[in-house]
Amino acid sequence: MSLPAYVLVGGRSTRMGRDKARIHIDGVPLALRIAAVLADAGCGPVHLVGKAAWDPPGPLPWVLDDAPDGHPLLGVAAALRHAAASGAALALTCPCDLVGLDVASVRTLLAAGGPCIASDGERSQPLLAVLATSQAEAVRALADAGAPVRAATTGLPVVVLPADVLRNANHPGDLPGPTPSGPGR
């Protein structure tokens, strides 16, 4: 199942202390590593979603999340609006900081065939999800109300993936391998 995919790069990265999307692992920014996994899993086209396009924006199309407050659901709503405008009924969203994400897990998520959310069996990862584009305005309303991210995925079927695939890199110690490099270092 090929569907548009959106890498969410608009977070404030306050716990990391620098822009997570631009941290290089093995010479590649985290956001572009995630984008490559999504493309290799059969998603397409793959976009970056955030507050301001990178300078230079990189090889991927950019979807601007122009809302001021940084709520993660604002990026999800922007992605769903963009996908709907292109005629897609579904879209996949993924945070840029899932350092263990792999092609097999994305394919497992896509195999569900419809809206669903990733989980390790105990905890969900509400930003790694396949969502109906018709929900864009409802997701925006949740963000405007300050609702938790999980509110956008309540009731969706759960696809269980390995816990290490869903691990966020929120602090420098969460990053794999030797000291990462890149802007902000």
C-alpha cells in the first residue's frame, strides 16, 4: 500500500537541546534517515513537515506548519490537509526521532490497510500512525484545545511493533553510536 508519508520535524527539541531533525547519525540527518526508511517501505511521496523549511530545504518537499505554538498535532493536521489536497484518503505520519525505525515495521503498519496506530503492546506511539485525511480539521481542533497527542488516535486499531523501533531520542544519551554530529553541535 503506497500512501503519502510525512516526517514531523517541527518540535522544539527542548530536552535534546538542539534541533533533533538535523542531528547527523552516520552522516545523515535524523529526519532524512526516517524519510529514507518510509520511502524504502513503499510510502510515497515523502514530505517533511515543520515550522520553517531548512536552508537549504534538502531533497524532500516541505509542508509548512504555520501555527505558532508548536503542539505536535499541528504538524499532523498540516500533513493531513496536504495529503487530502492531493486526493489521498490516508496518510502516514512519523516523528523524526524514532532512531530504531526500520522498513519491516513500517510495512507491518501499512499492512493494516487503514487507519491505525503503532504500539509496543504496552505504550502507543501516537505520532507513528496511518490516519484518515478527512480528520485534518478535527486534529487541528484538538491541537487548538491543547488536547494530548493521543486524543487524535483514540479508538484506532493498534499495530504492535518491537519496542526498540518506537523509542524516541529525546535526550543526547538516547542517540545511537558515537557522539552524533551536525548543526547545533
